[in-house]
Amino acid sequence: MAANRGVVYVGPGKVEVQSIDYPKLQTPAGRKIEHGVVLKCVTTNICGSDQHMVRGRTTAPTGLVLGHEITGEVVECGRDVEFIKKGARRTNGWEGRGPKRAVRPRAAEYWQIAH
């Protein structure tokens, strides 16, 4: 599989494209997420909130992967996902909006979302 990359915040006014881990259908503590999917990013937008962080208007932790508004192709589904199939295109917006939330935060080449 190709390397996974994302735009990473390294400080006010500075970002870098870095290699990041491929998302897994599990929590950081290792518990399986059976109700999520992994998306291969097709396109992404940089949100105004990302620009505020980069410009120093708000705080952001160093190492934060920017970009949370993506469209992607489903490449992996958890056991409990019923209505989304591998190969489908899906859009993931702001993490707190609607019935889905980002589990693997921010835009990278591959994302994980839970429904």
C-alpha cells in the first residue's frame, strides 16, 4: 500500500507534508471500532479553522494533521457497517456535524470515520 501522508502543523505559519500512520479500525487504546470505515482521500479542502491555526490566531498542538473536509472512497468497512460498501464515495465534513464523526482526525490520504 502507498505511504499515507498528511499536511502537518509544525508551528505558526509553518506546515509540512509528512508521512503518518495508516488508520486502523480501533481506538488509540486498541479497542476495535466495528461501526467505522476507512476512506481513501480523493479530494480535500482546507477549512478556515485550519488557516486560523496556521496563522497563529488560535492554538494548535504541534503535529496536528490539518484538513477535515474530505471526499473519499471507502477502502475498508467494520463488521457492523450495514449501508456503506467498499468502493462507495463518501464525504466527511466537520467532525461534530451530523451522524458521523472523524475518528482518524484530519485529512490524510486515508481516513477513518465512525457512523
